[in-house]
Amino acid sequence: MRKRGETAFEQAALPHMEILYRVALRLTGRPADAEDLVQDTFLKAHRAFDRFEMREHGIRPWLLRILHNTYLNRAAKERNSPRTADSELLAFVADENEDNANVLAPPVLNYEKVDGEVRAAIEQLAPEFRAVLLLWATMEYTYQEIAEILGMPIGTVMSRLHRARQQLARSLHDYARENRLPTREEAS
Amino acid sequence: MTPDLHELLARYADGELSAEDRARVEAELAASADAAAELERWRSLRLAAHRALCDVELPAGVADRIARRVATDRGFAGTRTYRIASFLAVAAAIVLFVVFRSGGPLGRRPGVVQAGAVFGPAAYVDVFENCAKHHHAGVKLEGSCPIAAREAVGRVCGDYRVAVPDLRPIGYELCGICQCFGGGCKEGVRGVHAYYQRSGAPDDLISVFSTSACVKFQGCDKIECRQTKRTYELATVRTVTVVRWDESGGHFALVGEKNPKDLEKLAESVQIAAATGR
């Protein structure tokens, strides 16, 4: 049995390779792993292409979802002791309650010159938070679209994004303090 | 400013508030220069994250490699025609003689431990790169190179013996055989590694492994598992490809610095045949 239009997949999917690689590199942190992850993603997508239904936003969200799931599966195997969703959620809820008492706004900075600090802070994020932040920052997807791509409730997306943004803000405050730059709090 | 308002401002910057919350934030923005300044910082933070994450370009060669891999996958997902064509591309069949005697793969006695091991494809590639290319370069067996397959019976780890395939019909001459493999006997896996050199192309080396136990790759996530006539596991480590399969109670791998498609064609032409014993 032949798949629908053998070149249809290449035409629809391969143009998104650079974006997928970008996300994969930020998730894995290593070019070789990123290439491996993107390759796996395309192979899985190719085999499932018959079941894919093109929607309003095209094929990219579907590809990103495959990439994310593949990444999570690999990470779970490497940890060899995957956490359950429940324990992940409980840990998160506890942290969030703690955070709510101490929410930070981003400091006053020249944001044109802190890309390196922002990148470093993102790399420090736990994978589940990093994935949400990646889609938020690089793709400009709505929360609902991110939720669909990652297969999680929109509330979880909002919570994780909150945590991730707080981590960025905290890192930039540290950076400002270390470099004796005036933050908002000090200025006022 | 309340913690709640910080988060509302962040979500306002994202355009993600309900009408009610949006009205509340806009009232605050109209009344507070601090709130307006903070809103700008949330927007700046998102832009900084965008710049920080988007300064990545696809390295040269990656797009081609992945596109080739997808095309290969398409081919293998196709009809029998592809298999037949690839089979005919290598006209000469390679026959791997497996020696029955003395506990070879097909003649293993009941009760001998055959538990699988997981070394990953790098175990094969390390031997291929470090053994064939360096340590054993130029080693000649039986006093001459090339040597006939039937003469090159590896005897490793005591009673494990296996004959190696004759690849001369496709232009590869057997140049060495050794027992290098992963932990060798220490890991409970006995293996024969034979390496070949293409006539007139000294850098074109390939290796055949035959092991006493199934040495699978680490799951099927990083590799391809294909169900053709045999089930192959394929993996590429750096520029080296490993095609592994099990057949007739034996465990085999073909390794070379070739693209997966070409190496799988070679593997597809390898026929496992039981020798009558020696």
C-alpha cells in the first residue's frame, strides 16, 4: 500500500527542519543529540503521515508534538526512573504556592544586551518548563496552541510558563546585582 | 504591586487575558507609570528570550542527511520492488558459514547462556574504528591477505568458532580477524570481528561481527527497526553505520563508514548458511 503523495510529506514537513532543530538543540543541549532527535521526529512523522489531518496551523504543531514526546521518552529512558505525572504535578503545585508569595517582575535592564544571560537561564530550567518556554518565546504560539502541542491542560502551560518566566527574572536580577546594575527595586 | 498583578501584566503582554482581566490591567496601566514600565519589561524579556533561542542555524549537512534518511525510509516502506532492486544491486551473494562444531552460534549446546546484552551501536563502532583502522591494520592471517573465507575461522574465547564471509564478489578482501568486541568474554559475549578492505581503496573498510549472544542496541528509540525479510536494527554513530540482525540462532552486524541505505543493501545480500561442520 502506497502512502498518500510520497513527496507530500517532504514538501509539507522538511521546510520546518530548521525550527525543529532549534527547539531540539535547546532541549538537548548538544548538536549531535539534536540532529538525532530531529531525524527521529521526521521518521516517526513520515510513518504516521497517513493519519495526520492538516489543520489550521499546518503541520508544524504536529511535528513539534512528536519531537517533544520523543524527547521525553528518551529523557525518561536515560533517567531510568521516569517520574509519574502525579508526582510531577504535586512537586510543581508545592513550588508554585511558594513562588506566589514572592513574584518578581523583570529588572530594569538593557534587554538588548542580556541574550547570553537569558540563554543560560533557559538552559538551567527543568525540561518540562523549558519546553513550554521554547514554544512561547520562539514560535509565538498561544497558550492553547502550546497546550495542544505538548498534550497538557492549558492551566499547566500557564503554570509552567509562570515558573519559567520567574526563573528568568530571578536570573536577571542576580546578573544585575553581580554587575552592580540598578534594578527597579534599588532605583526606587 | 500585588503578585497577582505581576502575572496579569505578563499575560497581558502575551495577549492572553479574559476581557474582565484585560479591563482591570488597562485601568492599572492608565493609572500607574510603574505598571506601564513593567509591561514593557515583560515584552522585552520575551523578545530577549526569542533572540537568545533563535540564533541557531541548521549546521551544514544536517538537512541533507535527514532528508536522505527520510527518503530511505520511504523506500523501505515501499513495495517488494525496492528490496529486489537493492538485492540485485549487489549481485554476489555473501555467504556466512557458521560452524556447527564446538558450540558455534548454530551449534550451541542447550544450557549455554545466551542472554542478550545491551552495548549500544557505539560498541561496534569503537571496534570498527579502533581495531580495524589502527591496531590490526596490515595484519595478515594464514600468511596472506586476502585469505579465503573458509580458511579464516576465528577461534575466540575457547570454544566459540565461526567462519567469516567471503566478500570478494563485491570487491572486499578479508584482511584480519580478531576477538575484539565490547567486553569480549568478560561481558559474557564472545565475538568474532572480521574486517575487510576494498581492493584499490585502502580507506574503504567494513567489518562483520558475529557474536555468541544477541547484542541489541539500546532500545529502538535512537535507531531504526525495519521488518524486511529480517528485522534490522540500524544506527549511525558519527559517520559510521551499524546494521544488526539475528538469524538462525546467530547474531550478526555489518559495520562501515557508509550511508545506512548502502550498508543495508550489503546486509540484505548476506546469506546465512549453515556449514556442514569442519
